Amino acid sequence: MSPTSETGHAGRRLVIVESPAKAKTIKGYLGPGYVVEASVGHIRDLPSGAAEVPEKYTGEVRRLGVDVEHDFQPIYVVNADKKAQVRKLKELLAESDELFLATDEDREGEAIAWHLQEVLKPKVPVHRMVFHEITKEAIRAAVANPRQLNKLMVDAQETRRILDRLYGYEVSPVLWKKVMRGLSAGRVQSVATRLVVERERERIAFRSAEYWDLTGTFGTGRTGDASDPSALNARLSAVDGRRIAQGRDFGPDGQLKSDQVLHLDETNAHALAAALQNTSFAVRSVESKPYRRSPYAPFRTTTLQQEASRKLGFGAKSTMQVAQKLYENGFITYMRTDSTTLSATAVSAARAQVTQLYGASYLPDKPRTYAGKVKNAQEAHEAIRPSGDRFRTPAETGLTGDQFRLYELIWKRTVASQMKDAVGNSVTVKIAGTSSDGRDAEFSASGKTITFHGFMKAYVEGADDPNAELDDRERRLPQVAEGDALTAEEITVDGHATKPPARYTEASLVKELEEREIGRPSTYASIIGTILDRGYVFKKGTALVPSFLSFAVVNLLETHFGRLVDYDFTARMEDDLDRIARGEAQSVPWLKRFYFGAADGPEGVTDAATAAAAAGNGDGDHLGGLKELVTDLGAIDAREISSFPIGDGIMLRVGRYGPYVERGEKDAEGHQRADVPEDMAPDELTVEYAEELLAKPSGDFELGVDPQSGHQIVARDGRYGPYVTEVLPDGTPKTGKNAVKPRTASLFKSMSLDTVTLADALKLMSLPRVVGTDAEGVEITAQNGRYGPYLKKGTDSRSLTGEEQLFDITLDEALAIYAQPKQRGRAAAKPPLKELGTDPVSGSPVVVKDGRFGAYVTDGETNATLRTDDSVEEITPERGYELLAEKRAKGPAKKKTAKKAPAKKTTAKKAPAKKTTAAKKTAAKKTTTAAKKTAAKKSSASSGTKTDE
């Protein structure tokens, strides 16, 4: 393509995108007249600290980075790690005749484009170039049809950024002072944390109920086959017209919600089963209905995250990172969208593949269209789909690993969305019989047959509940008619217990946030990542479990900042921000009302509906602002908001060093205190378990005096397990050149605090023991380490099989061990502890092995350590696959690299007064190379996620 072919003007054009990977792909499509460079995400933002704020600003502006007294003017600074890149962009712009700002098409991308224009101050024509897929045709079309920057989108993003800064910088310090340093609050992250905490509260308050029912196996007297079974299983549904109680009939308190149902206990269930043993049964009714299921809509951001979690085991963050790579390399359309719309080109491509792969009988007469379900969705955008006007099948892409699996998911969903409905029949059969004591018992069975699978040939959606029945599951019943006699081959009694509400998974939390209209789809992955990183939530399998710390944080926010974590209030804020994006509301008046409050109604609100919503928030005539809420901190009792009653006078408290249980007041007689494991789920901390913790020995166990040193020897329970140590006399220097460290040693696995003796302690503290020296004079020592006993000779370590070897191994035995080739990885030489089957993701066999960190599952490429509640004996194949999927979602561990020693300074020669032209070029080249290296390092992080809320 010639430099003049798209715009009609000769010259050099600079195209700026967000990521280096995207720049490389686009550069290949535009030809020699274009220079494509990356901004590497945001180049400018609010300052991260007062040190970055220009000196002319003082007071609150330096703290907040926003001038709240002058229309909330933001103070923007170029990020320190982007200064070299900005210099490079300015140099490239100075040699260009036109500038194309080709950042992402969403609000965040529009804001980045605006910041680029503000910082670069171009003196050449500027064009906003937008595209939703990176293909040759799409990129060339975007160059040929540029638009102007959308200032409304920029204002909306800027308002969000200022709002989130005010929220975080005003509320987070309250958490530092009243809960713990280093915590953070956020407009959406705090609400998301509250959702997870509330679900755990429901589980804690939950009381299980027991209920029983009967299952009958009824024979038809015919010889059956796959299409017409000879018997059917049916569950007891009613006795004397009263429906049998099921789990849904019980409340969270374990009581029945209504007395209209019949609750069978174990005794009554067995009695009824006995009374039905010799009963004649017959078909009471057969109800048949047509079954029809339509395809699922194409993916948008949240549904992609949910399905990738269910089917691939990806976390939301991992899904977006993989999708980002697929987008930047031209495989899919833009992955941050709340639209389910497909372009005419995409519909044609999907329909063509339906015919090609499944046949014309699977293609509907007319293309399918999907209405958006998301409020304020940007329908001009497309759904997430394969890119191009002809979809590449997964096999044609050449992709591997996670990228292949995610592309395949998107491709299947898109093609299936343009296929015919699945159709069939659903049948309900009711069976009746009279018990020996005269009661009418009715059993019920439901079946479903699919006569035409339609879109299900290509794709079936997953479910959050692992026990849920998927859409393509068939249940065939015998072909029976009303009045047919049946024989009760077996009647069994089944006991059940109601279960507490399931914890959120990443998929179900994303779904809940979207249904409540809280946050934006593009930020959900970042929000979940934040609450995990902050320690508010941790994972147990795929479940999101709140930490005890999050209980304290949510308790404070609910008690003293209730409106800020109110679900409806947060959703209304989202509506207001969308209205600003549409030009229906103004940013500054809205921010004033949020921050300073407003008397006599919401100042600056431009329509009656929003005014009514704001006025109806329960705050009366005066609407207090954020600033007022964080002013009076004296009313917040730090101990009270971090204390939770367990029962029997036991309190759970969240302290600076973690959670603990306590009975009685400190320094009072009978006072007890014990640490709580930080990875314990809150609903597992019962009164009984708290009693166990308090009953465990704590504090120092005096063992006696070392006869050689005269120091007291004690045993303690430490953060990394039980250990023994000596108590140094008062006045012993603990720091500085003359510091003395007490001898310390961990207990062997066979020892415990309540049985360890002084002799044991002195023996342990005698380690490491010198075993002897080898032929070259290198010393060999026996030591006890974090991973067990071992020998050490220089840098060469060898494991020992038993702890007692530390004290009795001889030099000859040690030399014999060193004479053997070193084993690389202890687990490699051992047979697997258990075989689990073939991993559905990697296709490799999965086994359980014993490693230095304990038992772990592996498929040969990915290793995942078993959790505390997993055991080798009870772990299932599904649990093993789940652990591996979770580990893959976290990505490879980052390796620590040693810092290079600073180069020795040499005496600098006096530089010439002026640089030659060659020297200037060399300097510019070095700057460019350095910028490229910096950009490459940061590309994945800065392009993978959007601004946190």
C-alpha cells in the first residue's frame, strides 16, 4: 500500500497504539509510509504520591492529586517509567506529517488518546483511528475513515478516575488507622468484598435441616432397550395430596417455610416404605410437552469470563490476558465489550461455517440477532468473535495451549449463535399406589429427549453448579400410558440435608456484579484481582473465601460509611457516570455533590429521575458528602469493629498480626488467647474449634537451664511451627556489631511442645553437626532444614532419609552418599502416590506425587500443591484437574534475578562543546533501544487490564 493510498496525502504518518504486540501486527498491514509505535498503556495519570506533584501545588492538592476547591481539576503527571517512551514518541512525531491515535475503542482507550494529544502537543493533523479487530481490511478501513476525539467519553473516564481517587484516598487512610496499614478501599472493590463477606455470613448463620424421601424403581414388564427402557426411577412427590418437602422448602434457619408440605423424618420415611412394599402401582398421568432451546448469545466480556472459568478453569484476570493476546495478534475482535451484536460480515462468516461444517439443515432461514441485556451497553461495539470475514477454525490458527482453548471457546459460541434451535420432548410421568395403611402415594419422574440437537452440536453452555444438568443431557423414560400397571421392583429410603448457599466463584461473582449493575465489565477482572491481592479474599478450589480481615473492613465500612458500600447507591453512581458519558449530566456539579454533599437536594443533577434517586437514599434533606463522612474518626472504635462474638464468651479479633480468638480481658485471671490459622474459612470457626485452639499450649514452655551456658531453655509455638530457643540475659546486645543471636532449632516432626525435654532441646540446638572432612579437606555437616534433614558440603546438599541420622551418621556413610550421582528432584525417583486419569486441558496423564513441599498433582508440565483440606486418599480426578487449572490461571512464577553490581566509575573525559551529527544519532538510537526494552517489559502488564475501581 502506498503512503497516499488511504488518505490522499503524501508524507510520513505516525500511528500510536497501546501495546508493542499490537504495534507489530498493525505495522505489517500499513506499509512503508507509516510508523507504528506503542504508548505502552497510559503515559499520564494522577500522581501516586505527593513527591510527584509539582511544587506550585500545596495542601490537599498534594495529597489527593486533585484540586477539589477548583472544579476538581486533576493534576496529571507523566509516569516515571514512561518518560523515555514519551521522548521517543515526540521524536517520531517531529518527523511525521500526520498523527493517528489508534488506542482501544472504549472509554479508557479514548482517554489514553486524549492524554497522548495533550502531552505530545502535535502541530500536524490529528486523527482518531478506531477498530474492533486487527485484520488487514479492518486496519486499512480505520485509516481511511478516522474521526475526532470523543470528549464526552474522555470526560466520563476522567470523572471515574477522579471519583475513584477521592474514594480511595479518603477512605483507605481510615482503614490504616482503624484496622491495619496497607489496606485499600475502592468504589467497586469494597462492594465486591462486601458481597463475598455477606455470603459467608449467610453460611455462618445457616442451620442445616434433615429431610427424607423415597425413590422407587418401577418395571413395565417389557424387555427394554436404549430407546425404550424397561424400568423407570421415580421420586415420591406427594402423600394424600400433600407435596413432600424438599430442600427448597426450608429456610436458612433450618425450619420449614410453609406447613402446606409434608416433612418426612427418617422414622416416618421407613414406615411408609414398608407400607408400600406389596402395593400395586399404576400410571396416573403422562404429560408430554414440546422442548425447544435457542442458542446462547455471542460472548461479551462477562459471559466470556464466566464460561472460561466454568469450562477452562481460567480466572477472570487470566481470561482477559489470554484474550488480549488473541486480539493483538488478529485472532478475535476487541475483548472489552458489553454488546452481543454481530456485524453483517460476522453473521455471514458464521452462517457459512454452519453450512460447511454441519450442513444446511442446521442453518436457520434468517440470521439471528441478539438484544442487549446490559444496561447502558455500547451497542455500536461488536460481541467477542473470531476476526475477519472468514472465521479460521481452531485447527487453522496454529495456536496452542491456553490461547487455542480460549479461541476454540469463542469460535464455537459464535458459530452456534447462528444455528437452529434444539428441539425435542419433555415428559412427566406420575405413578400412584395405595399403602397398606390406606395412604395415597404419588411418585413422579421427568424425562427429556432431544430429536434435533441444532446448535448443541457445536456448543453447550456450562453451569456454576457442578451438579447442575446441562442443556444437552437426555433422560429417556419408558413409553407408558395412563392406566398402565407397574411393578415396584425396589423402594429405597433416601436421607438429605440442606446445604448453605454456595460461595461465590470468580464466574458467579462477575455475574452478580453485572446483575446488580455495579462496576463495568471491563474492570471486573481487575477488581477480583485486587481483592485477592489485598488479602480480603482467598481461593479454596474455585470458591472465593473472605478472610477474617475482610470481615473487619466490611464491618467498618457498613457501620460508618454505609452509603458507600450500599448496592443500590453504587449502581446509581454507575448510572450517573453513564449519563455523563452521554452528555446528559455534567461532571463538576456531580463530583461536588458526591464529595462535599448538598443541602436541599442533589446539586447539579440535570434531570428529575436522578434527583429523586439521590434524594431517596435515606439521608434526609441534607445529603452528606464523602469529605464529611471521613472527618470524624473519633466515633470509630478500632477494637469494636475488629471483634466478632463466637459464643461461650469467646471473641474473634482481627489484630495487626492476624486473627486470634480470646476469652476474657487481657491481664485478667483466666484470660486465654490463641492464633487462628489465616487460611481458615470463617464459617469453619465454630465454638468447638475455638475451644480446641484455646486449649492448645501457648506461650513459653520452660524446659530448664543449659548447664554449659547457664541460659534458660524454652519451647515456643512460632509462625513456622514449634521450636526451642535459649533466653539470653537482660542487656545482651541484639543489634549492631556485638549483637548476640540466641541458639534456636525447629522441633522434629516426631516431637511436640508438650513432650519435648531439655535433653531434646540441647540436642537439637547442637546442630549443625560436623561429620568430618572429605579427601580435599572440605567440611561435611549434618543440618536440619525447612524441608527436612540433609548433609552439606560446600554448596552441594544431599537429603537424609531420617531425622536421627543427623546425630549418628558417620563420615564413611556421608562420603558414600556423596559418591552417588545427585538426584535431581526427590519426587522424580519415587513412584506416583496416585493416578487420576487424563487432564481435559493438556491431554496428559495426571498423577499425585510426593515433593519437598508435600503432596502435589502434576501433568508433567504444571505442578499444583494439594491444599490443607485435600488428601491423597480422597482426592478425585476432578479436584486434581481443578488444582492444575487454577495454577495455570496464575501463570508461571516470576524468577528473581540478582542485581548487578554497580559498574566502577572511571574518570570522565571532558566532553566536546557540541555533539556531532553522528553522536546525536547514536544518542537517539540508544534512547530508542532503551525505550523499546522498557516497553517490552511492561507490555503484558499494562495492556492486559483496565483501571481498577
